[in-house]
Amino acid sequence: MKEKKYNHSFASRLSRWVILVLLIMMGGLSYYLYVFSKDFVVDVSANSFRVGMRSSDRAINNLISDVSVAVKNNLFDIGRHLKEPDQMQAIVERIVTQNPRIRSCGISFVDNYYPQKGRWFCPYAWHNDSMQVVTRQLGSANNDYLSAKWFKTAIARDSAYWSEPFFDGQDAKTPLVAYICPIRDSQGSTVAILGADLSLDFVTQILEEQDSIFDEDIVGLSGVLHSLVLSGNGSYITHPDHRRIKKGNFFVHVKDADEPGVAEKIVNQIKERKTSDHETSNIVVVNRKESYVFFSPLTDTDWILMATVPTYGIDFVGVVMGIVILLVIVGVLTVTFLVCFLTIRRTAQPLKQLADTADKVAQGQFDTPLPTIKHRDEICQLRDSFENMQHSLTEYIENLKKTTTAKASIENELKIAHGIQMSMLPKTYPAFPSREDIDIFGQLTPAKAVGGDLYDFFIRDEKLYFCIGDVSGKGVPASLVMAVTRSLFRNIAAHTAEPERMVMGINDSLSDNNETNMFVTLFVGVMDLKTGNMDYCNAGHDMPLLLTDSEVSLLPCDPNIPAGVFPEWEFSRQQIQLKRGATLFLYTDGLNEAEDIDHNQFEMDRVMDTAKAAGNNPQELIAAMSAAVGQFVGDAEQSDDLTMFAIQRK
């Protein structure tokens, strides 16, 4: 009886506290909804608009990315055929044909670039009203693009960019923007401008679809929301009224409402490309209507995505939502109180006995008997869980002892494996102290105790045999394939001086019974130390860098597949003359794909910039590259094996 009285007292006290808390919550929420319902709905709507604007942002970015990528993918082909003017028309026709979102495309060459074509040469292709691709040559005395402002601006700029809106002469009704990219010859001089035109109807369609979702799900009043895109100077990229494109400017149309300075604040935020920091006071007059303004920069351009919502659209919803929420809260709190009160009275009775027993178990008395619970409910389940915990803790302690011992043994074995693996790689430098015609330095840093990268070299018959490789995966499996690959290189190189035969032998051996589907990217070379002639074969590996006194460039490599993928693959051999003083820098993708804590990659631009600054000495080059990668990565964990290997013909 005493126990029952104790439980009843606990339930009563807790129930009274529940009543008090619920009353306070109801009173506070009622007051809050009464006074701040409009601000609440504005903030919720603002967050919803931002979510929707992010969706529009992604859709627009995908759209402009499709255009820019299509242009960039054809730059190499244009450069390859620069001496063939008749190929240019076929290229622009292919760009438009393969990319239905590109309205038109043209390549405008500089003055008299092809003398046989005259001063003006602009192969051009576009989609007509039937979506058929039409081509023609636009340049002429009547269509003097050489004197046009856009052409002079594009020639003066050294990078690709999106133009301001314009109306094409082929279709004066549809506003367009162009992705403009310079075309350079082999000397780096700009010889032409490649322009791909995007119809703003695609962008407008994305915004109209987003507006319809907002009207239905958020605002509740059809037609009050308008989304549009601005350029960095406030000009309209898109607008429901096409007459304002190119001519209208948002900075002119926005005015202060009740609070001075708000319009200027919003204009400054747009100019500085800051995300909208919405407050209830951010009400301005847009086109003679008091409106809320939401905006967000589009990441791949200097454009701004914006939405304007008249205040009456949200204010009305705020009042209705406040009333509905208040009624819902009153009903929910009432039901919650009744459920809590009844549940507390029923479940609190056996808890004290179970808590006392659990305290003894927590003190290490795992064999303490647990109370018997008659009802098959959550308390009974809790009692059974405690019983399972007693058995699990006993087993866990025993297993922990065994696991600790096994882990120590594994760690010791991995240390031994690491030592064995490192001993297989060249580690004495200078590698050939008696020779004055060659300087070599290499370094391997595994991401785990053992790794899958390798490099090796030796001299026979006045020829330097060398290789670098990267096995798929990391850890022990990759280290075993690495050891096999290194042994195969040594064995096969003892019988041939042709690098493609070495790679084919390694490929056939690794492909045989390759049930784990592991492969290795390889670069194998054989250099004649007297002449500097170097034969090499690349099997899916990153292209090495070639450093001379004047420049740093990528060594051309055929796109062969990695070794171990397909047996009997015919790998190609290439040849280059390595000048005296030149350095060949080889590396694995652990260098250019090294990531910082934000998962940004080191990338080839940084690799080449570091190589230019470091010079041609192999040891100094690798030391500078290691320092640059270490500074870039910072505290981020190494994600892949990193191997660097440099050869200088002195």
C-alpha cells in the first residue's frame, strides 16, 4: 500500500506540473500568435521561398552549365581544325544539333584570319521555328561584326563569360544571352570568338513553374509572386514583361516604403552578391506595390535570382494561419494532457523497483535478480532489456579482452608489412652517385599502413628502365597487387627494352584469373642515357609533367586502358627526345586529387604552378610539391596514396 501511495503521489505531482506547463505554453503561444503571426508567416514563407529559389538556382545553373560545357567540349576540336576553315561550319552545326537548348552558335574570326575567305568569316548555325538547324556565313560588309562593341569586348577579355541580354537579328522577339568564349591558336593569341546563344524563354519557364508552386503551396493567392533574374548591375535578364529586358533596371524601380534606407540596403546587398537577410521591416515599393523581396546569387554567373511578393498576399495568409494554428494547438495540448496523465499513472508504479535493481547492475553486480513485471508492456520490455544487458556486458568484457589482443597483433603485422613494402622501393639517393648524366628522386606516402602505389627504376646497357603505378583501392589487397606488379616489371624488363611489351606482359599476368577485378594504372619508360631518346607506354595513368628551362607541359599520352582489365590488349608505344636539363615528373592521382577539409581538390593547375616555381631539380621539385600539398590539405586526413617520382637528364 505504501508503494502504491508513493506512485500515486508522483503521478499527481507530475500531472500538476504538466497542467501548469501546458497552460503557460498555451498562454504564451496565444499571445505570440496574436502579436507576431504576420512575422511568423513571413519568416516561414521566406524560408520556403529560399528552398524553392535554391531549386530554381540549381535548375538555372544546370541550364547554363549545359551550354557552357557544350562550348568547352568543342574547343579542342576547333583548335585542332583551325587551319581548316571549311570545318568550322560543320562544328557550329554539330553544336546546335546536339544541344537543343542552344538557340544559335557562331565562330567570329578576327580580321582577315583566313585570307581566302575575306575580312569577315563567321560560320553560324541556328534552330529555326521548326527546330531545324540552318547554317550560313554571317560576316560581310553589311554585317560588320569586327566593329561591333560585343566583339571588341570579347577580344579584350581573356576568359569566357555570359553576355548581357540581347535580341538576335534572326528572331527579334526572343531575348537571348550568349556564352562567349575566346578561341586561341597554338601561340596563345585570340583568333576568334565562339558564341553560343541561350534563349531566355528556358529560364523564364523555370521561374514560371516555380512561381506556380509558390502560388499554390505557400502564398495561396494566384499571381502575386513574380520571380525574375537580374544582372550584377540591376538590369533585367528575365521579366514577365519582355519590354523591360535590356531597358529596365530593378535599382530604378525599387523605392523605400515605411522605413527609410531599406531599398538602398537591398540594392547594396545585390551589388555585393550577398544572400537576402530577410527581416519583417524589409518592405519596399516595387512597381507601385509594397512587396517583400527575396534574392539569391546564382553561383556560376554574376546573375541574381529574385522573387517579389506583395505584402497583402502574405499578410492575409498570416492571419488565417495564426487562427488555424491556435485552434490546432489548443486541441493538441488538451489531448496531450489527458494522454500524459493516464499514462503516467499506469507506468510509474513499477519504475522505482526496476530503478533500484538497475543501480546494482550499474555497479557491476551483473547477477542481481530483476523484478518480475506482470504486464507485457514497455516496462516489461525494459526489464527484459536490462536482463539482456546483463548477459551482453559479461560477454562483451570477455570479447573485449580477446579483441584487444587480436588488434595489437594485427597492428604489429601491418607495421611489418609496411616495412616490407617500403623495402621493395628504391630508397637510396642519389640513386647513381657515379653518374653525372642522370638525377633521380622518388617518394611514396601511403594513405594507410600499406598502400597500392609503386615506382621502380634500374639501369642496364646504358638505358634507364623506370615505371610508376597506382593500384585500384588501398590497404592490404592493393599492396599485394603492387608487389606483384613491381616483380613483373623487373622480370619482364630483364628480357625486353620495349615498354609496350612490358605493359602487355603485366596486363596479361594481372588479367589472368582476376576474380577481384583489381587493376593498376601504369607508366613505363625506357630512356637511352646517351641520346636522351625515351620510349614510353601509358596504361591509364595520369600524364607526367615535362619541365624544361622555358615551360612546364603535360607529356602527350595515348588513352590506353589500365593493366589488368582486358587480357591481350594492344598497348601503344610513344617516343620523345628528352633534352639535357629537362626533367620528367611522374605522380599518382593522390597528388592532383588531394582534398582539403572542404573536399576541394589540389587539381592540375596548382601542380603545374608549383612545378614552375620549384625548378627542374628532382629533389627540390618533390620537396616543393610535398610542401604545397601539405599546406593545401591542412588538417584533412590523407584520402589516397601519394607517390612522386622525378628524372632529370643533366
